[in-house]
Amino acid sequence: MHSPEHGAVWISYQPGLPADDVAKLAVLQSTRATCWSVPSGQGSPIEATA
């Protein structure tokens, strides 16, 4: 992915993550460049790649 080369953080989370947890992650979106995905079959509830 090209965006992380420029400092963006890619955040992915499991479908069904509680809305309050998603809201906490959304704070990151307002503070830096982020990419988001909600893949099925992800092993961890939340993953971040920089």
C-alpha cells in the first residue's frame, strides 16, 4: 500500500467490533492520515500497520 510510505497508518478491525471501540479508533483519523478496512477472518480484534 502506498499511503503508509507517506506516514499514514492502516487500521483494520473485525466486523462486530463494539461501536464505542470504533469511535475511539476514529479519533486517530482526526489526528493523522489513516486507511481503514474491516476484513472478515482477521485474527485480532484490531490491527494497525505503519
